[in-house]
Amino acid sequence: MILSRYNLKNIAADAVRVPDESIFELPEKVLQFGTGVLLRGLPDYFIDTANRQGLFNGRVVVVKSTAHGDTKDFDRQDCLYTLCIRGVEEGRQVEELQVNASISRVLSATEQWQEVLACAHNADMQVIVSNTTEVGIELVQDDVRQHPPKSFPGKLLAFLLERYLAFGGSAHSGMVIVPTELIPDNGSRLQSIVLELAHLNGLEDRFIEWLESSNRFCNSLVDRIVPGRPEHAEAAAIEARTGYADKLLTVSEVYRLWAIEGDERVRSVLSFAAADAGVVITPDIDQYRELKLRLLNGTHTLSCGLAFLAGFTTVKEAMDDSAMTTFIGELMQQEIAPAIPYPLAPGLAQDFSRKVLDRFANPYLRHNWIAITMNYSSKMKMRIVPVLLEHYRTHATVPERMALGFAAYIAFMKPVRSVEGSYFGELNGAAYPIQDDQAASFQRRWAGLTPAALVGDVLRDTYWGAPLHELPGFADAVIDRLTGILSGGARELLEEHPINKANVA
């Protein structure tokens, strides 16, 4: 048995949550550019959740923008797919299976562009969502009269032009446009590209005025790990439980966040937000970007070198070790959270920290520390240096855990050989890749400097954009931790030399 609308009645309700038949009669309200798992695991999840509660009452038309691949799996399954939600929430292990019925149909931009444009004539259509990768939101010389235009902004502009013509430029026909591409100010950037394309295509002034005044381009931030389809054995086990085959089976973690910059008008259109606290509509989403960047990404960055050198392969393995778990939790909650360089509501950082620790402990996700070390230096610069500077602005003490994380970064960045521009370190006789634009500089440093001199040279580097060598006590703390890693190993340093909590404010 395959997953389909007809076969829903044959699926055991105790195995998986299935949609009510009435959902298939809901009008199409959302045009979605992209068929990827992030969209299926987050925006489409929220829409499906709201539809089940009778709150949004609208379905999604998906536009497949790329030429590779096809839509056969969607067509064969009536656009239904199973979302398997697995993870840890408030310390409790969670696993849920539900059939998502948010998508009504999938159209190929290459082969069905006229049908995509026909959606612009639908008065119920209110929302446009996209995830075309970061490369998708770029200005390309594009002719919006092509069928279809070659770029995503070109396709979007062509659709909005069709919308404008279909409704005579009515102010009420404007759309709420929410890109989810992982770039800062994604909505503002998309809007500026679409407006520039409109001018380049010589479109009339009245349309451009409607484009600016009647449509809302919203910046947004998405945060949910959606690995997609599981490996064969795991997929087979899930399908044995559900009793049907599903080519679109999608796995996601429990945690979800879609922060959208908008006002009451945006909130009224995106009424699915009321169904789940994971959708946040607010005039300013910067605080959510800061929380994710510092507490999730920043903790990863300050922990990855230490965890890898201590012998942990995955994040979950590290979270099963008491010494490493203590380091990660205290780093996040005692040093990073109080030093986030952005005004936050009381308790917000601590609440976010607890959720991050749940995510790190997810037994269903295999997140390798070595993968997190990619572009290590630039991540340290972007994610950690502002927090470090803020700590010193408000505290008179050394952030000992940050110092240990920085020492582990320097230890990890010790190339023992290079091959045609690729650099490799060594741990317990095994080589590991150092994929970093500063690898050559570290090779020169490690070849000619003592550890103490090396630390001083690194901290004085203008690369950081700040005089880190002038931070009181920081260099000495890093030298001390680096010496410990080099002499006894990272695991021994964690277990035998616990961080002096008295030094932490």
C-alpha cells in the first residue's frame, strides 16, 4: 500500500495521525517556491497544524523551480507525505508520525508556467513562501516575459505582475511574501532585487508603485533541523509501523521556530501562526537571530574543537559524557547568554538555552563535530568575538570556558601536513581535515613559535577586528588551557582539571 488520499482510511489511527477528509476541500492560499525538506518540515508543518485546528483553512501550491528531478512522487501520493518528528523536548523523548496534507498540487515552472501564473487570478491566494537556497536570492538579468523567467526573483516578479493585471492594481490584491532562505534580511533583499528587476524590465510606474505599497516582503528566520528521508533500514522500520510506503517520508527534530518580521496586517494574513508557538510574528526578529547565532551556533563553535580533540565523534556522544555536558551547559548559560550583544527580554536567553540543550541531546540526529569545524576561524570571528568583547565590557573576570574553547580552536588548527592546498591535523595517529581559510597562517605559526608566543600572535591578528590580546587575563588563560591540551589531552583536561567556577561571574 502506498500513501494516498484513497488509502488514508486504511491507515491505523494509533500508528500515525491522518488528516480529516475536509482538509482536501480547502482553498489554495499559499504559493510556495521550492519542494525541499526544510519547507515540508517547517512552513508546511505549521500550515497543516493550523488546518487541523480550523485556523488557517488553506492549502499550498508548490512550484518546482529547478529543471532536475520530477514531481512524480508528489503526484503518485496526492501530495501527501509523512512527517516523522523525533527528538527531546523538556528532557522528554518525543516521537510522532503524522500525514501532512497541506500541499494541494506541485507545478513544474519549466513545463507548467501558465498554470503557475493562473494562480495569480485566485482571490484566495494571499501568501508566497520560498526556499530556493541562498543563491536563489540574487539579481540576475532576467526577462519576466519569458516562460518562465530563469531566476527566482524573475519568476516572483512575473507572478506579481500577473496578479496586478488580474485584479486591476487593487490594493487588496497584494501578497505577503516570506522568504526562508538563510541570509540576513532575506525579505528586504528580495524586495530590492524584485524592484530593480521591475525597472530593468521597463515595467510601468503604476505597477511598481503597487509592488511597493500593496505587497509585504517579510524578513524571516527559520530554525529546525530537517534531515529529510532517513536511511533505508530506518525508513523500512517506519513504513512497517505505518503500514504503507512513502517516497516523501521526512524526518525532523521536535524544535521549530519561524520568526517573521511583520505587523498586525501580516499577522491577520498568516493566521496559521495562532496554531503553534513556534511561529513568532514580531516587528523585530533580530533577537531571535542573535539567540540562534550565539547560543546554538556559538556554543557549537566554542565546543567543536574541544569535543573533537576529546574523542567525541557526534554532538550526542558529547552530551552523554558528564564532563562535556557540564562544559557545554555552563558555557552556554553562564558565559554566552549573559554576554549576548543585544537587548533581550528577561529569561529569554535562559529559556532558549534549555531548548538548545534538548536539541544537542537528540538521539535521532547524527551531527558530527568535524563537520562543525568547517570554516572554524570565520565562525569564531562572527559568532564568538562580539560575545567575548561584550563579556569584558560588563565583567572584570576572565570567561574561563570561552578561553578553553579558544585554546581548543588553536590546538585543532595545527596542520601537520598539507597536500595541494589542503591541510590536515592529526589526532591519535589519524589525520583529520582542517577546512579553514586561515590554515596556512596556522601552519606557519605552529612551525616557528612556542605555544605562548603562538597564542599572542593569534590574539594580535587584525583578522579578528578587535585587539583580543589586550583583554585582561585572556591570553594567559588561553595559554594555560592550550598547554594542558598539548601535554595531557583535551579529555584529561576536561576530567582532571575542572574549570574554576570562582573565576566566573
